[in-house]
Amino acid sequence: MTLENELFDIPSEHVQNVYGQFDAYLKKIERIIGVTVVSRDGGVKLIGNEAQVESAKQVLLELLELSRRGSEITEQNVNYALSLAVEKKEGALLEIDSDLICHTISGKAIKPKTLGQKAYVDAIRKDMITFGIGPAGTGKTYLAMAMAITAFKANEVERIILTRPAIEAGEKLGFLPGDLQSKVDPYLRPLYDALYQIMGADSFQKNMEKGLIEVAPLAYMRGRTLDNAFIILDEAQNTTQAQMKMFLTRVGFGSKVVITGDETQKDLAPDVKSGLDVAQKVLGKVEGISFCRLTSRDVVRHPLVQKIVTAYEEYEKKTVRRKENHDTRSGRRVRS
């Protein structure tokens, strides 16, 4: 087998960002692609077969371009660039990075980080109602919040409404101390956190006082028609079938809706059907409604979280297969 050698420069101001601490990213590229990477005096030498060298070069050039755009290269960036290289999807990482939604109050750019997230953001732009379904850490709620605030600032909608079922509270709200707001706040805290980070506490508070931003339990949506609003229903796996239908029929003219949920995190009673599950079956072919499925590949938290999500996904698939096999064998025994 003929070994290829390729040498190219990495500008000194980008070396630390692209190589990683103690060349950790270069070592990962070596390990995953199977190429030898030699860094010397700001240059990178790649040794391997033609396909390996080309793949490693593409990954490094994409990471360099991200660095030139001002991005801090993370392990998640490197992992995803490598997975795209294995799938021969050159240029996809840079295309994703070009989609700027908005900036946080501290100036950090909010962008989709994976192809799944990019498809999700595009669906929100295109359709009136978008379902974002996937595990924790895939950016479902955060990206929806960024899109809502962007639409609000651009005067595309008049207000933002954020809601989630306070399932953990249930009928117990009456037994909690304090007024209603203090009772429901703990269940809505994740929504507040995202708003503070993107909009800033002062701006958020002013708009709340004007009634332009509303954060409330799902039960408060009953009997209302929500026109010219960007509405986000979070934790939708904990809605009942009746609650989901009630919510969807509140949507008025000029509104946009994003519904997020994780099918593996239901807190409903075992005999209660999830409104999210039913909606997928009932609304799957309705025009103007899109369903985006995010997976462990779209997790953008610490790499360990991605590994945990993947491990649970594999375990749950095996559990389902074992149950199906058991049910099949039981059926045979009954028939015989």
C-alpha cells in the first residue's frame, strides 16, 4: 500500500484552538481516521493512504475555518467533524456554522451545531407548527427559545408564550407554600434560564411586566386563542392526549408553535397515553406541521453526556427487542 504525505500550514494564531490542549484534537484525528499526524513549526504533516490523508486534511481545514470565524473549537466540534468525514459529508460543518440565529446578552453566537439541529431550525422557519423530539442536551428548547426571541425582536410576532405541563406538581400545587407564581416557578425555571441568557434579565423583566412575554403552566392555555405569538410547549411528553389537543387548538393567526419533548422522560401514570405520542400518529401527514427527530448525535453538552445518552438508547432498543421477542413467543404458545 502506497503511503501519501501531505504538508500544510496552520497559522500560529489558530494552532492552540485547532490542535487542542496538548494536541488532544490531533491525537483524536489520528486515532479515528487512522492517519499519522506530525505537527512541527506551525505545519501539519499527514501520513497515510490517500483516502485517510484527504479525510484528515478536510477535518483540519474545517476546524481551521471555524477558528478563523472566531469559534472556540470544542471536543464536540471535533467529534462531529470526524463523524461527518467518515460519512463523506465534506463542508457540512461549515454550512451548519454559517446559520447564525442570534447572540446571547454576552455576545456569544447561537447557531445550530449539527445537521439534526440545522434541520430543526429550518423547519421552525418554514412551518407553522414544529415538533422537536429527542433526548436531553440536543438543544431542542434552547434553539426554539433563540428563534422565538429573534422573531420577537424582528416584530414578526407580538409576544412570546412559554409553557410546560407542571406534571410534577399535579394536584399538589395547592399544598405548596406561597402564591401561584412562586408555586409554578420551579417547574418553569429551565425556560427562565434560557431567556435570561439570550435576552438579559432587564429586558426579560420589562417585557414580562408589559405582558409581551408570558411563562405559564399549560393549564393556563385553556379557553384562550393565541394570535400573533411565538408559542413554545416544553416537556410535551408529559401532556395527556386531551391537553395536547387543547393546546394545538388554541393556536391563532400569525402564530408559530414549537413543541419539544423527550419520549424517554415521561412522568405520566403508566396507563395514561402521552399527548406527544398520539400527536405523532395523528398529525404526521398534516401539511404545515413538521416532526424533527434529534438523536444522541445531536447532543451538544459535555461529550460524556453524549456517551450516556447513546448507552441508554442502545439499552432501550435491546429492551424493546426482548419484549417483542417475548410477546411473539407468548403468542405462539397461546395459539398452540
